[in-house]
Amino acid sequence: MTDDLRAMLPAVLSETGIDKESSLNAIIGGKSAHFIDLHHEVILSPDQYATLYMRGFREQISPPDARFPNSHRRNFEMMKASKAAQEYFMLFLKRSYLRHFDELSKVRPHLTESEVWIGQNKADYGLLVTPRFVKGAWENDRSEIRHFPKLYWTIGHVLEAGLVVQSDPDRIKFGDVDQYLTFFKNTLVRASGSPYERAIAATHGALDAPVAANRNLKNWTESSGCEIVGASGANIERLITMYFSRETPFEEGKKHEFPDAIALTTLEDWAKTNGKKLLAITRDKGWIAFCEKSEWIDAEQDVSSALQRFQAHTESARRLVTSLLSSIDAGDRQDFKNELDQRLGREIAEIEPGIDAYSDDFYLSVVDFDVRLKDISLLTSADSFKIIQTQKDGIVAQMTVEITAQVNAEFNYFADAAHDRKIGESHESIATEFRADVLVSIRGDAVDDCTLADLELDDAPLEVDFGDIGPDYQGYEE
């Protein structure tokens, strides 16, 4: 999508008269939080995101015959006059949604309901979503609520956020479920004296085998990144054709092979859709025969044989990345580091930050923004990267980097909610630090002469809060 937007850019700038890409992107992306309730709206598709944006846009736009058209009306007329700008506008919105899919698509607690206090009056504990200690009290970091990775109000939530005690800046953290359940039983329940809470604690402390197994399976799938492919979308028409044609695994008319056939066809369809090849470990003759004919699933009969396919290439790739990071950290391979800085700087400039600001005296809107890379720090620990793909002439690795960036924003200030009477403007700047995942394509197999073939930001959530701001010039219109 980014390549498509950049291809459209020259025509859009020419037809709209906007002088640069960042200004164009600010006109669209800088208004998202103004038009959509991003704290509470659950958005499940790019089309829904665009619809909500346009609905908010229509509600804020001044009438066509307004004596003083607001900025939204001016932007609307500008976009209306350019077919290229309209296409850019819609594609930009869809890209914005896909970049923030995880936080936009999940149900989030209302801001007024995003903290719970439990326990006795003089021994209470707070469970917040994104707790931060400010001026002697705990509060939620509102800008981070939609990025919270766990399901709200679950034990996973407690493990992620911890519990807090008002006026105490230290969070109570738990290393695992058992540690929290011990605290729950010995601290919360014992202090309350409630027989009902004691019964609940006893239930949690004596989980039966199926419950414990399901809990362990859930913990394993979450920690390993395992994806469960559901069979609900199995191609029934294909299964029937396979059965009556006696295709593998129905080669002998075996009706009991339907579960295997459903699994195989579902996995093959998933592999095609996601562009990934699968490796099955099985000694089942039907599975092996099916995999021999499939372009998307291979089969090995034991784990050791399967690992041999990956071990040599993966270990070699990890050694290369480890040596390269160590070399850069030691001051060598500055050519690689400089190229990485330049490419990452271009990617950083494409980030659409979530901008939060307020003014006690005026209404405000974001007019323009840009993000500039100031510094990056490559992490060198063994868990700071993972090998995504090994290729014939190189590898693709996902690296975690620490980024220091400067966010500059231009704000307009108005005396009215319709933004008809502009009072002034200001240019604000703030430095911020955050971690990001970067996909790095490396060509070559030696530290001394490998090159950076490509780089792409994989996940770079950036939220900045300018706080209380005001115009540089505050002259009211007469």
C-alpha cells in the first residue's frame, strides 16, 4: 500500500497544491482521533474505519454557504476537485487501519470504567489498564489503553498490569498465575473473611486435570505464538469430490478418513492463502501420500528429520545476525549501520503518530506533523531478534530496536467548536523514545561483506502527548 500511495503522490500534490507528503498525511491522519472515538469504538474492517471517519468528517464540516468555511470544508472542497486525491485519501485510511488493527479491533473498557479497586477500605488494591504514577496518584495512561495486549479484567490482565496501592509508586507484580492465586488466597481472601471468596479460592487452588490441562495449553499457545487453524471453513465440495474419486486419503473408500481429509484440505487452503509452506510430522500413510502430491505441505516421519531441514540454515542465520550486531556494537560495520539509519529514518517519517493535546482556553486541531529519527540503538541480546526466513542468497530477520525520535506538530486554535474563527497557531516539538520491530533483509553470508537489501517497520506504535498547549498569537477576529 505504501508503494501505491507513493506512486499517486506526485499527481495528488500537483492537483491539490499541497507542498509536501507530510502535510498531506497530516490533513488525513491527524484528524482520525477528531472524527472517530478511538478510545471506545470497536472497528473490524478497513471499510468500517473509513465509514466512521467519513461520518465524523460530515458532522464537523461547515455548511457550503458558511461565511467562514472551516478547515474541514476547505479540505473537502480540495479533495472533491481531485480524483487522485480521493483515491489517495481512501487508500491512506485503509492503510492506517491495517497498521493499527490489533488495538482498533478489540473491545476496550470505557475510560470511566478502566480501573477497579478491590479489597477492604484501608487495604484496597487497584487494577488499572495502563497504570502510571503521576503527582502521587495512580491513573491510566489514556493514550496506551487501546494498545493493551491482554484480554481486559482477566488473570492475564493482572499479570500484565499488576496491582497498585494508592500513594505507593511501586506496582505489585506477579511472575505467573500460581503466584497471583497465592496472593489472592492469602491476602485478599483472608482479609475479607468472606466464605464465598474462600470457596472460590479453594476452587482455583484445586483445579481438576482437564481445567489444568486447558490452562497449560492456553499458556503454551500464547507464549509460543502457535496458531490454531479452524476447520469450520473446510471446502465441502472438494471433500465430496475427493471421496467419490477415491483420492488420497480416500483411496480405498474409507469413510473414517473424513477427519484427516478435513484437516489436510483446511491446512492446504490456509497455506495457499498465507503464502506459507507447511511441514507435517506424521507416519500416517494417507497423510504422507497426500503431502507427496501437495505443493503446500511436506511430510517427515519424525521430529529429528524435520529439524534437520531447518537446523543448519537457522543456526547459521542466527550466528550471522549475532556476529553482525556485535560488530556494529563494537564500532565496526558502520557502513551497514549508516544504511540502516537512512532506511529506518525514511520509515520513521511514514509513521502516523497518535497525537494527544488539549487547551483549556481554545479549540484546536492538528494541521501538520512530521516524525524525525534522532537515534537508534540495536539490542544485542539473543532474544532481541528472530529469524523469519532463510533464502538462497540471504536471510530475513525481525529485530527489536530502541528509537529516539522527534515529533513536530503544527496546531491551529479556534474560538468555537465548528472551527470557524481561527485565533492563532503554534508549532510544538517533543522528543520520545519507543521500541519497534523491524524486518531486515540481509544479503550475503559473511559478517564482513553482507549488505542490507531491504528494511521495513513491522510494528512501531507511537503515541505522543503534548499536554496543555496554546497559540503563539492569540488575537481574536473582530
